[in-house]
Amino acid sequence: AARLGSGMAAWARAVRGLLLDVSGVLYDSGGDGGVPIAGSVEAVRRIKASGLKLRFCTNETQATREKFVKKLQGLGFDISVAEVTAPAPAACRLLRERSLRPHLLVHDDLVPEFSEIDKTNPNCVVIGDAAENFTYANLNEAFRLLIGMEKPVLISLGRGRYYKETDGLKLDVGAYMKALEYACDVQAEVVGKPSRMFFESALAEMGVPPEQAIMIGDDIESDVGGAQRCGMRALQVRTGKYR
């Protein structure tokens, strides 16, 4: 046990950066704006005071980063837009690099993130956590666009199965992504967790190599699995969607 203890202490001493998931770790979202998880505001304060580098890694796609951060600041968190790695900006980079013009199947509040992107005559579909916008008509419209393409391109802002809000569990983007994949016989490209590129850009923004970073999240697949596949250590918290 003593040997194990010293071994753990050794790797913990090498840690220079933390990646924190937000929903289910710092707060539970909800129609009322959500509630902070007990102790989380103080935990963020302590992490910052400790001198560890910190990056908030979220798959949040129901709001722009600005709006999301404002909400978290209102809940008492010390957080700024510059500290957040989120899927929409990463997707915009990818769209630009590949001259893709997206048809957006996303939440209304996320649309401003794509304001600089050409959306005329779409040659791909971008799907996010559209919540109430996941109607049959909207899914069918995305399906028709994809099925009509010679080489269908489906970009998904995450692939989560479900998440927790204050009034219970909610279906996430992954379920709808799978429906379109199945109908169109296409493989979605995932931007956001658990994609390697997403974690690597968060690490690059911190200037920390994977072996000196820890990811903390409530999703065993997107947070923990994704981080481990990048050579990071990861911890799962028993809050949020943890069951």
C-alpha cells in the first residue's frame, strides 16, 4: 500500500494542468438556468489559486460561449470565454479549412457562433444539441440534404447519449447523429469530446503535454475514455449523469 501511495503521489506531482467538464461537474443545467453542484465554485477558486493551469472543456452546444460563460459567472464561477474549449468554434475552423457550407441542425441560441460562415447552397450538415429543434421535419430536412449528396458529410458537435438537467435526464445529440448515420449510411465526424483533436487543442491552449494533464468529467465515454485515448489521466465524478 505504501508503495502504491508513493507511486500515486509521483504522478500527481507531475500534473500541471486540469481539464474540467462543466455540465454535471460544476453545475446541473436546467430551464431555470441550472444550479451549481455543491463545492464546485470553491473548487474552481482553489484550482486557480494553486497555480495549476485550467481549461474548461465542454460539449455545450445550446448556447454561444459568451452566453454560456455569462450564465456560469452568474452562478459564481471564476471563468472567462478565453478559458473555454467548445465544439462550435472548432467546427467553424474545420468548415473554413475544407470550404464547407453547412446546413445547421442546432439550437437557435447556437446559430450566432456560425455567423461568419457561408451557409448558402449547403454541402454538409452540422448537428448539435438542438433540443426542441429535433422535430421530425428538421431531421428529415437534414436527411434529405445528406442523402442527396454524392459524398455526404455529417459533422456532429459531440456524440453524447444523454445528459442531466435539474428536472431529469435528456437525450443528447448522439442519439440523433446515429439516426442520420443509419438512414444515410454515413459516418459522422465528431467535433468535441471524445475526439482526439478536441482534447489536443485544449492541451495546446494550456501548453501542457497529455501526461501532465488530468481530465475531470461525469461522462465515462466522452470525458474519461476520450482523454485516456489521448494519453491523459482522467477522473469520473459521481455527480451529473453518473449513475
